[in-house]
Amino acid sequence: MLAYLIRTDLHGCIKSWGIVLLSCWALIPPVWFLFEFNQEFPANETHDASKVERMKHLQALSRNLWLAFVVVLATIMGIKWPIE
């Protein structure tokens, strides 16, 4: 149902919301990952290597899930990837 509503262009309003949703989802999580890492491990301090590696691993997993959702939302929106 949600996929239908996002793709439907009722007076240009719903599809616009889908584009806003996709744009927010594509931009906000990477900014959050950067902010979170910088807050957890400031550059001017020394850190335990195991904690840094764990954070990097968790962020890599989160990045993969985030990217999968971007692809799903783009597919729902009917965005075609350039094929050369």
C-alpha cells in the first residue's frame, strides 16, 4: 500500500513526498554515522583499538542496511539506474 502511494502521482503531491523521503533517507544516515563516530572517538584523544574496530564494524553493517533501503526506495519510486 505504501509503495503504491509513494509511486502514485495524485496532483504531483504524493510522488513529491516519495522523492523527499528518498532524499532524506539517502542523506541523513551518512551524516549521522560521521557525527556519531566523531562524538564517540574525538581526534584529540587516544582510544582503545578494539572499541574503534567494533564501532567501524557496526557502522559497516548499518551502512549496508542503509544502502539496501536506498535501493528499495529508489525501486519503489521507479528510478532507473543508468546502464551504459
